[in-house]
Amino acid sequence: MIKLKDRYNRVHNYLRISLTDRCNLKCLYCNPDDFQLRYSKRTDILNFDEILRIIKIFTGSFGFNKIRFTGGEPFVRKEILHLFEEADKLKSTYNFDVGITTNGTLLEDKIESLKKFGVDKLNISLDSLDKDKFKLITGKDNFESIMRSINKAMDLGFSPLKINVVVLKNINDNEIVDFVDFAVDKNLNIRFIEFMPFGNNSWSKDTFISYKELKTRVEEKYILEEIPSNNGKVAKDFNIIDHPGSVSFISSLSDNFCGSCNRLRITATGKMKLCLFSNGENEINFKQLLSGVKYSDEQICEVIQDAIQFKLEKHPEPEELAKLEENNMLTLGG
């Protein structure tokens, strides 16, 4: 087993694979209504066999123990449950956890199958507890279906169920304590995510709230106790003293975790991103490597080892990130 290290001696063991660049919502921070992304053709995205081979390479050769499927919205892809079924068959041999990040709108009728197929971790995005504000943020009226999915996931034992909240100043920041109340009531994990700049989302300092301010607002009502962090974790996790549930903060901008980053991303079209804010240089195209000319797993591993040496020590400052017009969350895969 080879440890996949970059030139800053960071060991990588966590792979995020985007299943599609399509999404059925139009969230302000990711896929705003005035942003017209040209979606990839079905023939241009990784097929299931290619995805499974990538998983085997990273888990079998480099010891990756965490695989997370993202999008776009993963469940807009047809026959997606078949992929999770096949991935589950690999888990006993290659020893890894499977997670999914989803907006929850297409989840309700699939949760039992996900449990059956060994999905270990489930993150559901929910940016408002108010039905009207939810529609304002996402452009769609799917609030009730997401709430049903959350309740069903809890009934089936997904624990801790994680709820992702991107906080936008003057839009949903007045719900911060309400979300912690929700975590206490449901005994789940609320994850407050700093609004990140991408080329398509009109990020500015006026719309940004830092992790420290978010934490201060929570502490107006609750006492938080930090949970010791494992190396590579992106979230700052806290128990809520004398209450069930937990609170996490993802401080991508105000207190970045680049120094302990242990993750790589693969887009729906098979490009390996060394960073969420990668500029596209030195990226591997797995779609090319896995089709046409037949490269062995060993040859592909060498390409991966060479490529990771170009990973930057940390991402640029927010103002610079906002200028990267080609960067958008749908294409990158979250």
C-alpha cells in the first residue's frame, strides 16, 4: 500500500467523486438563475464501470478509506442506485466508507435502498427552515419533500445525519439559532458553511459571515464544547452542552484547513482536481486514461503520484478566488 503524499507531506485518503454536473435546484450560492451552465453530454461523463475502477485504484493502491459521491445533484443521474449497489460489493475487499451529499429533493424513495447498499454517511443540504425563504434561496418549492427525507433518514438510523447550511448575510443568517434548535430537537448535526466565492455566484464581503461570528451567535443561547479533531477533518465540531445534537462550522475562508487537507476531487467528466479552487492546471483526465488506450492500474497510479506534487500549499485569497470565472460548484463537484 502506497501513501499518497504531496510535496507538503500531506497524506491523502479521501476521494470525492461527482456523478453529474446537473442539478434540479437554482441555489443563489451555487447555480443562480442567471447562470447558464452548458451541461456535459452523457457520453462525456464517467460511466459506472469507470467510477468503480477509480474507486478500486484509490482504495486498493493508496489506502483511501473515504469515498463521497457528490454533484450537481447525484440523484438526477439515472439508475444511480445500481452504482451504490456495486460500490457496496467492493467495500469488504477495499475497506472504505461511502458518503453522499445531496439536496434531498429526490431522496425520499431511495433512502431504504441506500441503507441496504451500505451507504455510511448522508449529508443533506437545507438552507432555510422557512418554506418561503427556502424557495427564495433554491428557486424551487421542495421544502416539504426534504423534511420528509430527513425524518425518514433518521428513522432508518443514519447517524449522525448531517445537515449542510450555507449562510448568506441578510438572507438566512437570522435562522442560525433556529437551526441549532432544529439540531437539538432532531438530535442531528448542523453544519454551517461559509459562503465561498465562485465565478458565477456574485460573492462579496457584504454577503459573507465568518465562522467566528456564526459561533458567537450560537453561543448567545447554547454552550458549545469543541470535539477533538482528527487530522484532515474540515469541520470544527462542537457538542451542545446538556442537549442532544451537535454543531459544526466549515471555515473554508476565514480559517482555512489547507494545511491538513487530505482530499481529492474528481469531476463528473473525470478530471482530478487537486483543490476545490484548482485553476485546471496539472489535472488528470480519467475519462481519457480509462478509455481508448489501455493503461494499467500501476501506470495510472504513477500519473496520480506525479500530479499530486503540483497541489498548492493553500488556496488563494477570497478576492482572487472570485475572479476565477471558470470555477463553479456544479462543474467542480463540491
